Amino acid sequence: TKQQIGVVGVGVMGKSLALNFESRGYSVAIYDVTEEKVNEILTEHSDKQLTGTSSVESFIDSLEAPRKILMMVPAGEITDKAIDSLVPHLNKGDILIDGGNAFFEDTIRRNKALEEQGINFIGAGVSGGEEGALYGPAIMPSGQKEAYDLIEPFLTAIAAKVNDDACSTYIGPDGSGHYVKMVHNGIEYSDMQLICEAYYLMKNVLGIEAQELHEIFKEWNEGELDSYLIEITADIFTKVDEETGKPLVEVILDTAGQKGTGKWTSISALELGVPLSIITESVFARFISAMKEERVKASKILRGPKNSEFTGNKEEFVEMIRKALYLSKICSYAQGFAQLQSASKEYDWNLKPGEIAMIFRGGCIIRAGFLQEIKKAYDRDEKLTNLLLDPYFKEIVENYQDEAREVVATAIKLGIPVPGLASALAYYDSYRSESLPANLLQAQRDYFGAHTYQRKDKEGTFHTEWINK
Ligand code: 6PG
């Protein structure tokens, strides 16, 4: 008998997803070029419906037709190499699924090239880390719909569930699933950055220590900020470094790396011409954090404001930070979802933002109670152009803005960087402004480059000789 599904690449994610399929009753074949990895898994799980090999021929041969193969290999060239090694052995109608963090344009290219050979190619964003992969990730599959229909039961079975709804749904054609996963990661970046700024303010303005920070985040997690990232943040503050006896977080170096998906989200925003300032500031914040040596030098040369004393009330300020955080989070999701809609038009994907919010509710890194509110917003108005215009979000942002302004103003006065929180307010204020200073900008462009301008009072294109010759 043949196996129902194959998994290529049995690193942490591939192995966990293979075991997840098996635990839902599917027979699984695993394949990896490293024989030891395969053997280790087979020995450890000898009681399971699992076969494995490091020979591509016997792997392909062990699968039911049409073959369903999930690839979990590093994004980029290695993915292309893996595809090239599999394709000569496949038959028309077989289905390759790329579950890695592929760049969506690569997925579009691969989908097209393989389709020409009669092979279905599904790009599937998978979120949730090792735990998610093993017990229930969020999955964002895209590609040929007929092929998706054949793998739908498999994906639904392994996905996270929220009130019986699977956190996996068909996203759209070719690269759309990986695009949605990319924006998920961008949002993940901003969620993390905003939480980091909240922490930094509480620590540096209010002098709050790890134990109390743990309690504050724990409490926040019981309210409207309820989310996986707030939950793990609360947890992080409880960990003590065995060597120094200090909270581990205070021993960790303040530099952050990245694998690139957040950066891609910003690049795509620039290309589409959509304002994605909060996620982009979060990418920049990682860059500037990585300039540690230069910052250490600059800190000895450049001084901050004269006044660095906080005079307000501690408890009140903590609550203001909470509100600033929620307001900024809402603005960031408003930007991210607006970008999804813009990309959907550009690439003709017909994305359903409500359904995307639904699958983000569980399994993935940005899972949060408030995604239910996003889902409701799109249920109320399928064509909603910006989440800020939905009554629920409008009310919160209107009601929390004074506190958010106070927090950002205080941070700026005291010389504490809050790029995420500040750009959220700047976005809110720009978006709700009937007029912006771009009239002057048009004049400047026309002045130096005869780029022409439009007028408020009549139609048409105008040019002025600005210099009296
Ligand atoms: C997920 C995550 C995951 C991502 C890591 C690291 O949804 O499970 O987004 O896919 O690889 O979070 O991302 P960075 O290295 O870019 O921070």
C-alpha cells in the first residue's frame, strides 16, 4: 500500500508537520537528503504510520496518485533545487506544496513553470513555529483550486482550530498564500516592536522591573490585548538567568536579526504605493538595533534632552501605555489589511480579508482575540477600505488617542525612541486629515521641474512660470 502524503525536508518544521499528519490518521512518507535525519525519526516513531527514505525514487514511488508532497525546505535556491530533484519523477496531476517562507514572486514563477509541465504547485504559508506545526498551525494555501480541493482535507485536519473553524482556507491563485504569510510576518514585526516599546517605556520612564512587568503583561493579556505575543512576553519576564541571577531578558544583547519577510512586506508596500509605516519602522528598528557598536559610540557623543525626569503618575501612565499599544496595533493591522487589498487588486487575487482574519485567529504567531473583531468588521462591510472606518475600531482609536498622544509626547520629551507608537499616530492623523501640505509639494515640483499641478477649484493640469524673468 502507498502512503497518502509525502513530506520533503525533515528539519524541525517538516518533521513536526509530518507527525501532525500522522496523528490525524494519515500515512506519511518522509524524504530528506540526509539519511541520518530520516533514520532518527523512523527509529523514534517506529510505532507510527511512517515510512522514510533518502532516495528520491523510492520516496516518489511510495506515494498514492495523484501524489501530494509537502516541501519544508529553506526558501530561495534550495527550494528550486528541491523542486528540480523531484519534478523528473512526478506525473501530470501530482501536487507539490511549498510550506516554506518563500518570496511570493518566486511562488508565482514556480507555479507557472510547473503548471506548464502539468504539475500543480501550491504555495502554502505556514505559521506557528514548531509547536504550531506539531499540534496545529495556521495555513495559507494558494495555487490551482482543483489541486487545493484534493489536499483540503489534509490541511484542514492538521490546522489549528478556533471554535471548530480550521485556521486554513484557500487564499487564491499562485503566490497569494505566500503573500498573505509575508504580510502576517510584517504584522508580527510591528506587534513585537510595539510591545518592545511599551516595555522600554515602563522600564526606563517608570523604572518597572521584571516581576512587575510580568504582572502587567499578564493582566493586559486578559483584556483587549489578549494575544500569543503578549502572553509569551509576560512569560519571558519570569525567566531568571542561572549564571547571573538576573532576569534573562536583561542579559540578552539588544540587537535583533531577521530572515527578511518583514522587509519584503515593506518593499512590496513601497512598490504598491501603500503607506505601511508602522511595519516599516519596525524593520528599521531592527536595523538600528543591529548597529550596536555605532550606537555605543554615538551614545558617548550625542546628548539627549536636558530634562529627563518623569513627573506623572505611574499607574496612570501604565494604563496610557496600554491604550497607546492597542491604538497602534489597530493602526498597524489597518495598514497591513489595506496592503492586502491593494495587492489583491494589483495581482488579481480576489483576497477575502475577513477569511484571512479568521485564519489568523489561531495557530499563528499573531493570533489574538482582536482578530475576531477584524473578522466582524469585514462581515459588517465586505468592501471596507480601512479598518479604522469600522465602528468598533473607530471608537477605540478615538477614545484612546489622548492617552496615546500623551505617551508619545512624553517619550519624545524624555528622548526615548518610540518609532512604532509615533508612526501609528502620524498615520492616524494623516489618514483622518482632509488636507495635507502636498499642495506646497506640488508647487515645489512644478517650480524646479515643471512637473505641473492640479488645482482645487478647476479640472485640468497647470504649470506656472514661478520665476519672474
Ligand atoms: C511564523 C513565523 C516564522 C518566522 C519567524 C522568524 O509565522 O511562524 O513568522 O515563519 O520565520 O518568526 O522571522 P524573522 O527571523 O524574520 O524574525
